Amino acid sequence: MASLIESVLSLEQQAGGVVAEAHAGAKKLETETAERIEAIRREVSAAVEARTAEYRGQAEAKLEADLAAAAAEHAAAMAKLGGLSQALLDKQAALVVDRLRGK
């Protein structure tokens, strides 16, 4: 009977050791997983920031080009208007006034 009790106590001690090892393994796995998640999070964040910076640069370059084109178009239109004679402008203004008056 004593040897049976000793066997049960021995088994309990072994089981306690196995449980303690399992807890330690789980804790280690949890730590490793948290580290991997953080590394992936940093990697994704860096990729998103790089893509955002690239897009921002492209958008700014396109905006500058579009503004330059609009400014050139405006300057050409103003030059065209500046080239019109005063007599032609007066004639066109008179036509508009006549049209509004119903003539």
C-alpha cells in the first residue's frame, strides 16, 4: 500500500513538472508570438508610410505640372485678349447690349 501511495505521489510530482513545463512553453510561445506580431506591425507600417510618401510625391509633382499648364493657358488667353482691338471689344459689347435689349 505504501508503494502505491508513493507511486501516486511520484506521478503527481511528474504531472506537476509536465504542467509547469507546459506553462513555461506556453509563456515562451506567447512572448515569441507577440514579438512576431510587433515586427509584422512595424513592417506593414513602414510599407504604408513608404507608399504614402511615394503617392504624396507623385501627387505634388502632378499638381505642380497641372498648375504650370493652367498658368500657361491663362497667360495665352490673356495675351489673346490683349491682342484684341478696342474697336472690336466695343463692337462686341454693343452686340451684347443690343441682344439683351431685344434688338
